[in-house]
Amino acid sequence: MNVLRTKDEIGRYRKQLRQEDSSLGLVPTMGALHKGHLELVRRACRENDSVLVTIFVNPTQFNNSQDLLKYPKTLESDLDKLRDLDCAISVFAPEVSEMYGASPNASTYDFGNLERVMEGVYRPGHFNGVATIVEVLLRLILPDRVYFGEKDYQQLQIVRQMVQQKGIPVTIVPCPIVREADGLAMSSRNTLLTNRLRNEAGFLYKLLGEVKKNFGTKNANEIAEFVREALTAHPDFKLEYFSIADAETLQPVGIVDTTKKYRAFIAAYLGEVRLIDNLPLN
Ligand code: PAF
């Protein structure tokens, strides 16, 4: 497997692909690859001649230093997982200093109301960090397509807006959430759950299923109350936010407009581990 470490190496890789007239799909990740990531890579492989997976734990998107320290770092096993896929994959795994120089700092963006809800409220600065690294990667790598999972749905909307604001010529490909058998959305953080808590984790998806069933018959406040009560009654979960929101603007639903798409969004702690999930409702 071709593992690139520097921007110069990326420059040479990109030049070669251009000479070969090869299309390039980019899958940006922070490593600790799971089946959800591998689905993004498989799709990128089907839709492009070459695929570049970036593995970079981006310090500027962590608003909590403990969270950054705890984040799983598993480069060797990530590379093994990618080697098992039958596809021309290269990996870009730079050091922090290669991407940021001596001091990692995020740029400042204005995402308007998109960042004034949900993750934007609970993780101040997070989206500036995400947008910074995604912009740097897109400008450096110049892929034809870039793949993002819908699990981080707000991130996807933020990246869409950043790409539009900056006029970066790339097609963003959103990919559905991949779930475990009990419905838990795949995430690198799931490995941090103890066995006991892992057995409880499917509860969040069950709850979102109930929300979907009730959407259209109960109003958003009644549904939110039901979710709050269910999680308060659960001994291991602590709700951070729940929202039924317009799938494009992410603003909380008022009166339902049947011409629009809505999604339910949830963030909750299970023990020490923060889980997020979302589900399309119509
Ligand atoms: O979704 C992620 O893993 C990260 O936020 C991303 C897009 C790779 C940026 O660091």
C-alpha cells in the first residue's frame, strides 16, 4: 500500500494521476476505521479510478483535550483493513506539523444558523476545526469526489456550505449510516464502550425508531418530551440534545411542511462515551 506522509508526496501523486487522466475519490477519516468507513471507501472505489484515504486525527476539531488524548489511534490495523479491499487505494497519514506547522490553529468561518444548533452549541469551535482541515485537504488533493458519512450529518452540511462559500470544485457524496446489528451507528468511539455499556447502546436507535413512528401524529414538543423521559429513566444514558429539524437548514421544526425533509438528531453520553445519531423521518 502506498502510504504518503508529506504534502510534496501528495503533489507528486496527484501529478501522476493527472497524467494518467485518472479520476480521484477522497475519503477523509481520523482512522480507527470501522465498517462504516470501509463502505465509504468501497463506494469511492466503485466511482473513481483511484482512491485516497486520509488518516489524520485533527487536533483543531477537538474542543476537549481529554477527548483528543482518548481518541483511538490504530494506523497499522487501519492499513490492514484497507489492504483487504480489492481496490487501488493510497493513504495519506501526515504528522500534525506537516498539516499545521508549529502551532495547530483553526481558521474562522461563518456558517450562520447551521452552526448555532446541536454540535455547534455543545462543541464550540469544532466546526471551524473540521472545515479548516477539510479545506486544506481539498485544496491540496483536488479530488473529483469526496465522501462523507451521514452519521455526522451536521458536519456534512457544514462542509457543503464551506465548499460553496470557497468555490472549491468537488462533488460531495453523502453516504448512509452503517449500523451494527442492534442499530448502533458505527463510530470509532464505540470501541471506548465497556462490554456492559455496549450492550445498552442499541437503545438510542430504538428510541429514534419510536420518534419516526410518532412523527406526523404527535407534535415535535411531545416527541421531545417522550425522548427526554425515556433517557432520564435509563440508568446509563445522559441526554445532551434531541432535535427534530429541517434536513437542509438543521433548524428545529415548527409547523411541519410536507414538501420538506426532516431528520431526528440526538446526542447522549453512555457512561463516559458521547454518542450521536440521526434518522430521516419522512
Ligand atoms: O468525520 C471525521 O472523521 C472528521 O471530522 C474529518 C471529516 C475526517 C475531518 O477531520
